[in-house]
Amino acid sequence: MDLAFTPEEQKFREDVRAWVAEHLPKETAHKVHNALELTREDIQGWAKILGKKGWLGYGWPKEFGGPGWTAVQRHLFEEECALAGAPRIIPFGPVMVAPVIMAFGSPEQQKRFLPGIASGEVWWSQGYSEPGSGSDLASLRTRAERKGDKYVVNGQKTWTTLGQYGDWMFNLVRTSTEGKPQTGISFIVLDMKSPGITVRPIKLMDGGFEVNDVFFDNVEVPAENLIGEENKGWTYAKHLLSHERTNIADVNRAKRELERLKRIAKAEGVWDDLRFRDEIARLEVDIVALEMLVLRVLSAATSGKNSLDIAGLLKIKGSEIQQRYSELMMLAGGPFSLPLIREAMHAGWQGDFPGGNPTLAPLASTYFNMRKTTIYGGSNEVQRNIVAQTVLG
């Protein structure tokens, strides 16, 4: 196993770094480096810049309009974007639903949906979790009844991330109650502007509205929006979730946030505390170990060997690391990191006080937000069971 990058890969990294430095808006990078709230315009603006370059679908093969990069090139691209302060690409379109459409969609569906995803013009949302159906996704109850050339959808989805911005949604719906719960699920895509859809934002502790409830009241969806075969949606969902769990690991963002943690520790006078330095060192070791795990997968993919089925492992460790660095930032900031006043997070008002540091304003918000990481994408408890069965035997 060779974990060293080739001269060609290093050149690729340098080219990406130079391009990102030239095209990434400085204000957006400032917000990302300081964990300030990103607007829809910030997020989608960067997506459109990447789309124009042909890099929003950076993991896509050339036949579908992607750059056709190797696994190592994709990793280097993600790392350079994260370290530069680029917004994280919203994964629902280019990373999650696009591979499903490529693998299981018809040629007509591919021509219809993929261009809008690749350009960043169309914002996609995910319709998976429901009240009472989170980690046990097979128990979902949102119903789609076939009536002629359309499906009529009724039910509710919840925790729909940034669903208030969604143009389209990919949705798991129940089309049959016969047999095992997994066998009666279908995968459909629907226009969020369809009559009968209501999006209700859920107010979080920091006053933000990152997640939503989405209600379906006799929503008519053309039958041509069914992806693949009816009642085969569980198979497609597993294909998609492997992409999500790998994406959740997000080792490159962890490397960027580690540097932010060090900046905060130095600014707040705890950098010289040996016990606190020990905690930072432990975190850094875990991030390096996670990166080595990612590179093992890349090495296997590059050599043509079968990579380990470790999406669950990446998700478990990556999500725990995200929680840990947010905890250490809170500890470094002390009392100045506690306020959860939305206006304060925008203004950075702690800087007006003696010893105050404006970078501390969003820390409480980040801390509470990161508590979700071990739950979404399949809870870590469930992932450990999967790893025990598929990896350990």
C-alpha cells in the first residue's frame, strides 16, 4: 500500500489550489473559517462557480459530464477546497441522488435531471427520515399510491436539511405493504413546488432553521418520476447511503477545524496548558488516523483492488471527531463561547469586551449543531452493528 502522492497528483493539487484561491469569494471563505452563518447565496454561488468549471460533479465519470477524476484526485480536490475555506458542497444533488440516477435511472431521466445538478442551478433535498422512522428507515409510512400515470403521495418527512431552499426532492415512499418492510419501498423524485407540499422550518436552539418538516397532502407525482423499479427503492437507498456516510466523515473539514481550534486556544491563553495541549494532540492523532483510513480506501481503488466496505467506520469516526473539536473549542472559549444570541453570532459582539474574541461568537451554535452527527446518516450504534456483521464477520 503506497500512501505517497505521485508528482502528477501533487501537480494536480497545486492547480486546484491556485484555481480555488482565484475563484472562491473572499467573504465566503471568511465566513467558513470563522463558522459564521452561510446564506443560500453563499452556498449556491460557490456551487454555480464549480458548476461552470465542470467541478461540482467532481466525482462523476466523463460520460455523465464529470471530470472523470481518480479517487485520489477527488480527495485532493476536497482537501484543497476545505483548507481554502470553501463552503461544503451540499451533497444531496451531486453526491447522493446523482449516482442513483446514473446507476438506476433511465436515459431520459439522466438527460432531464443531471445537467441541473451539475450546474448548481437546481437545489435538491432528501426525503428519508420520518417521525418514528429515523435509523429504522424501513418502517417509513409516507405512502405513494399509483393512480394511472401518476402517484399520489401522502405523509411526512422530517429533519429535511435546508429543505426550505429545495427545488426538487428525492423521496423514499411506501408503495406496498406486502412482505418485508424493505421490499415495499420505492424511490421517486418530485418537484417541491407541486401543490400539496408544505415545508415547515424547525427552529433550532441557535435561532436558525437548518432542518424542516415536509408534509405531503395528496401530492400528484408523474409516474415517470419513479427511479428504477417499483418496490426496489431500498436497494437504491443503500447505494445512496454509502455515499452519504463516506461524505459525513469529512476528514478535510476536520483538518481545517483543527487549525481553527489551535487559533482559538492561542487567542484565549490555553495553548500553554499542557493538559489542553494533550487533548488537541489526541484529536490530531485521531484525524490523522481517519485520513490514513481514507487513503487506504483510495489506495485500494487506485490499484484496482476491492476496497474495504468501511463506509460505516468512516461515518462513526468522522462524526465523533466533529463533536470532539467543537467541544474543545467551547472549552477554550470558556464563558465567552456560551451566548446563543443570533444577532451576536453575526456581529461577533464578544470582541467588544476586554479579552473578548469575535471568533467565539458561533461556538455554542456549532457545538449544539454537531450533536446530530452521530445520529444522522444512520446512528453510530446502528453503524457499529453493521460493521460487526460486514467487516468483522
